[in-house]
Amino acid sequence: MNICLVGSSGGHLAHLHMLEPIWKKNNRFWVTFDKEDAQSLLKGERMYPCYYPTNRNLKALVKNTFLAFKILLKERPDVIISSGAAVAVPFFYIGKLLGSKLIYIEVFDRIDKPTVTGRLVYPITDRFIVQWEEEKKVYPKAICLGSIF
């Protein structure tokens, strides 16, 4: 299986890295910001840098959309996994067009309202995972797996 793990550096990337038992034995690649924490955490991993800042930044969204086409056409992942933030959006929509399965994990610190990224990708995900049972009021089709931490 070929897995794409896409997310902002910092907490989102750390969250995805905690899923190591899921991705470790699979072919994988990462899409994140080319920042010091990402370089350190992903040393030895295949990583594609994406553009930032991404939150409400149209220029970065356009650049990351073209980047998503380029990377996803080359890599053809079976599954795309993200826990946010905005960089996930173009990768999810283009991945959906190309036939990838999409798994989104809503962040731990949002309990009673959606994140912008969660709201945008929820309609197209194959699995939408929340970490609090209360979040199912916001995302009725979500699966609650409890805390990943």
C-alpha cells in the first residue's frame, strides 16, 4: 500500500507521526512544510515540501493545488491521511478525483465546533475520525476512536 501523509508541520505533523504503527510497514511519503521540526522528525523519510502559510492564503492554496496534482499523479497513493490543516484540502480533493481513499482525523482540541479544514473535507472523506464522542454532534458520520495521544 502507498500512503500519503499530509499536514502542516508542528502539532498536525506530530499527530500523524504518532500513527507510526499504521504507516511504518507501508510505502509512504509525506507532504508538509519545509521547517526545522519536519526535517528533524522525518529524517530518512520521503518528504515533499509544500507552500505556507496556508490558513486563508489564496496564493499558497493555488500553489499547493498544482503541487498536489504533480505529486499525486507521480505517487498514486492508495490512501491519503491527514489531521490538518489547510494543506490537506487540495490533496484530498485531487486525491479523490484520482481514486485515493481519504482518511481525515479531526484535531484533539476541537470538541464542539468544526475546524475549517474538517468542514471542507468532511463531505468527501472515506473515513472521518474524531477523538471525542461529543464531536459526533458536529460530524454525524464520523467514527470516534478516542484519543490518539
